[in-house]
Amino acid sequence: DAGKAALKARIRDLLTAQKAVLVAHYYTDEDLQSLAEETGGKVADSLEMARFGTETDAETLVVCGVRFMGETAKILNPEKRVLMPDLAATCSLDEGCPADAFSAFCDAHPDHSVVVYANTSAEVKARADWVVTSSIALPVVEHLAAQGRKILWAPDKHLGHYIERMTGAEMLLWNGACVVHEEFKSFALERVRRLHPNAAVLVHPESPDEVVDQADVVGSTSQLIRAVTELPNPEFIVATDAGIFWKMRQLAPHKILIPAPTAGEGATCESCAHCPWMAMNALQNLETVLKTGDQEIQIDPAIRERALIPIRRMLDFAR
Ligand code: CIZ
Ligand code: SF4
């Protein structure tokens, strides 16, 4: 509509005036994803978001996603201004892993390599040997296990258990979970699969074991998007945040995409599996932050320097 088009046009002008570039996660609103692409920014998973931030020569990075993504951008690019539409956009994994309790857990197990998921605060990353995202967690843990290392993993217990099952590594798991992926229901998924026998089942490994066990493809957001374009199936049942459907439809418009059921009797609705913190990013507060600059990521320099080490290790490993 006209109001939205005018708002988007104002944001474009502000981006240009501020020498700013927009990077949006696959789980954000499709208005933000399309605007990022139309203005020379990027739509990505958290690993690609981190990489993109280091490659652009924009002076300001506007990160549409959740807070740890903005923090990672700032850790990697201290000379750049990093803004987010709303700094209060957190993540249940980050919230469930406070730095002091985590640090005590590490102290109690000094013989373990500390591997943390990217969905953590800068303080928690500063305590880690490795940072990983879901697209690279398996090969990193395989690499460590091959050297005979025992692993302390935080915070997602479902992803940690999946990696443990796949690699056979000896892993101590922090007890955290994603509020979105934990809600996918295995019995209801079995029913949906029976209704769609030609569908491939795509599952993000933050989901419970019984859901992961029904998957044809288990993978990160980018890996699930690739599966929709590469597999021959006409239909896909997708167990991850509904924000991902925008990119899947863009790349594979003829495929039928079915949201995996969350709570209840085989209910399939696109709005139920959606991260409440990703949903805090919108065109309106994006415009506001470009005008005011008030939602800027700040990180203590000592924490930043320490957290940079395991993040760099991940990016170097991924190359
Ligand atoms: O659930 C998330 O926050 C994900 C999938 C982040 C990522 O790695 O892109
Ligand atoms: Fe965190 Fe889950 Fe939201 Fe991702 S979808 S930001 S893991 S709460």
C-alpha cells in the first residue's frame, strides 16, 4: 500500500544519507528482507550475516535480527556503527545462559573445550574456545573430537544432543532451548507426513529429538533453503521459524511449503512458529533508529577483544 511504499522510500533515503547497509535474518518480516535485498544489503543466516558485516565498506551496519547478531557484528567491526531496530530483541538461548553461571560451569570442567552457539551474549562468547552457528557446528565438533577433546556445549540442549548423536563426541550440555523450535510436535508431524507422502521433511536442529528423527534434511536455515531448491520433492514440511518461507518461495515459487505443526491437534499455521524477538524488527522502528541512532550496540572493549578470538576461529574454519 501507499503508506508502506512511502515508508520504505524514506528508509532508503536514510540508508543512503547515513552510508548504512541493512542485513536481515531469514526469520524477520518479509518487508525487511526484501528491503535489505533491494538496497544492496543482505538476507542471511547468522554466519553469513557475520561475514557480510566484515565485507561491506558501509560506515553503519543496521542489523535486523536479535541482539547477539548485532553484538557479533560489533565485535567483528568495532570501527563501524552497529544499529538495531530494537536492542531489546533477545533470544531464549541467550537469556537462558547468563555469563556468571556459565563461567562457573566452565570453571568446574577445565579439561573441556568450550564450544558455544552464536546465540549467546558477548560475555559468554568471551569465555569460549569456539563459537559456532548451526551451519558449522557439526564439522567443528568433529574436528575437536578427532583430537580427543571433550566438549562443553552451550546453550541449546537439542542442538547439542543432535551433534552428540551425529559425531559421537563426549559432550557436556547446558540446559537451554529455543522457544520457537522446542514447540514443534512429533505426533502431529507424523499425521501431517501421512497426509503429504511426497513431502520432504526439513528440520532445524534446535527442535526436539523426536522431530529431528522424522527429518529428511536436518540443517541450518541456509541449508534448509538450499534443500527446497535442490530436492526433487514437490512439497516440503518445514520445521523452523515461519520467516524462512519468504526466501523459500522466492527461490522455489512452484514448491508447496507446509509449516510443521506446533502445539495442538495437527494445527498448521504459519504464525504459530515465529520468534517473538525477531518480530520486534519492523519498518517503523527501523526508520526511527536511522533517524535517532539511539539503538546502538556498545560492547566493553576487553570483552570484545576476548570474544573476537573464538568468532574469528569460526570464520577461519568456515572458509
Ligand atoms: O534460530 C536462530 O536464531 C538461528 C537459526 C540463527 C542462525 O544461525 O541463523
Ligand atoms: Fe533465539 Fe529461537 Fe528466536 Fe532464534 S528463533 S532468536 S534461537 S528464540
